[in-house]
Amino acid sequence: MSNLNGENSQAGLNIQLPKKYPKRSNLKRNWKKTLPLHLLILPALVLTILFQYVPMFGLVIAFQDYKPWLGFFGSEWVGLSHFRELFLFDDTVSVIWNTFIIAVLKISIGMVFPIVFALLLNEVRNMGLKRSIQTLVYLPHFLSWVILGGILIDILSINGGLINQILQYFGIQPIFFLGDGNWFRFTLVISDIWKEFGFSAIVYLAAIAGINPSIYEAAEVDGASRLKQVLNVTLPGMLPIIVVIGTLQLGNILNAGFDQVFNLYNPLVYGKGDIIDTFVYRNALLEGNFSFATAIGLFKSVISFALVVYSYRLAYKYANYRIW
């Protein structure tokens, strides 16, 4: 018995238990090894804190009657009065409604065009032609709205604009695209889609490229035409990424595109084309209503944050997509 115990004890000496915690020396060694990587991200971290988080302390002026010459500590505290004014002010309600309509139109129509374009481009077999088309439709994405805004103002001008000259050639009266509210919304949506649909199609083209070619071969053997292959193979293969992008777009429901609207709008279209961001800009920087403008911006940010969180939950639930 003692012999057995002795054998067990000797055998037990050779058993190495798993290390639950690394030694302090290992942690120190790993820290020294990764220190250059931490130093690389330090400038980005400092800039993020400086320009993204530090300005958030300025949100306190949404609850004050802020006067620049009195500062944060000298301005009168008014609580939620600016938020109550926000919902009682007719212009604010109109601006929120305009933002919602323009954003929904951009999101809904802006998803259809890239999908259709990706499906059509996938059917092009000539690689040279395919690359040429891709280059042409990607190009507007890399142009700023300052440049495109000037181009559109000239093209859509009611006096000598190219589009109105073409309409007059066919006997149609000139259209005031940038001076009529309804036409202005139409112009915003169409020009935004024209600028972004080519670049947005990259994701869908990548999804198509990830579909197993043997599925197409099996469908072709079964006698499926190209149209049936698109409907029964390509679209189902794209469905997960379509669901992900569609749900994530919910977070942009109050982002109607400040750059675009700011470069194209004018007082004639405030009733139909003014959005939250441009309204905040005018109230804060042009009229000096800093507290009221901050209250509107904070309202938008809170709603957008809630929508972003909800959209990520939907993306995880229906498409198993998560970023953390």
C-alpha cells in the first residue's frame, strides 16, 4: 500500500497544473513588447478625447440661458424650458418632420438603387467594360458637396440651366428645382442617390462574390434562366447583408445630410427643405440662440443614439451581426 502511495506521489510530482495567472514578469514583458503599438494609437486617442468628448461638457448650455460674456458659470440656469419651447415652436416641429421625410426617402430609395446596380453589374461579362462602369459610378462619391452643390446650382438654374434648356426644347416649362419646396426634396433625394449608389454597391458586389459558384452551376443544370438564378440564388445570397444594412440605417433616420442641404438650400425652401442640422446652424451661429440650438441638437443626438442601439439589436437578432 505504501509502495502504491509512493508511486502515486512520485507520479504526482510529474503532473503540471495549468497556470491560471501569468507571472508578473510576463505581464511586464508583454507590456514592453506592445508599448510601440500603444504609442501609435495615442495621438488618435488624444484627438478623439479632445474633439469628441471634451465638447460634450458644453451640452450644459442647453439647460441655461447662456450668454457668452457670462460663460458657463455665470449664465442663468433655466432647466428644461428650452426643451419645452422646442415642442411648442412651430418651426421646430416642421424641421423635425422635414428631416424625417428626407431621411426616410434617402434611406429607402437609396437602398434599392445599389442593389439593382450590383445585380446588373454582376451580369456584365466584359471585365474592361465592367471596371469602366465601376469607376464612373464611384467617382461622385469622392467629390464634396461644395463642388457638387456648385455644379447642381448651375445645371438646375431656372435661367439658362442645362436641365431647363432640355425641358424647354421639348416644350416643357422651366422648373424651379432649388426654389420650390416639393421639387427641392426631389432634388435632394435624387442627387444624393446619384452621388452614393455606386460606392454603396461595393458591399452588395462583395456579397455576390461570396456566393458559392457551384450553386449557380446546379441551377443552370436544372434549367434555370439567368433571371431565375438572380431571383433564387443571388438575391437570397445577398439577403443577410441587405438585412444588416437596412437595420443599421435606422440610426440615420434623423440625419438628412447637412453638407448637401447647406450647399443647396435657400430661404425659399425652408418650409420643405430645412432640416435639424441646418436649423441648429442658423439658430446658433447666425442668430446667437446658443441654448435653444444646443437643446435641439441634444434632442436629436439622444434619439439617434437610441435608434443606433435598437438597430444593432435588430441586426444581431435577424442577421446574427454584432460589432462587440
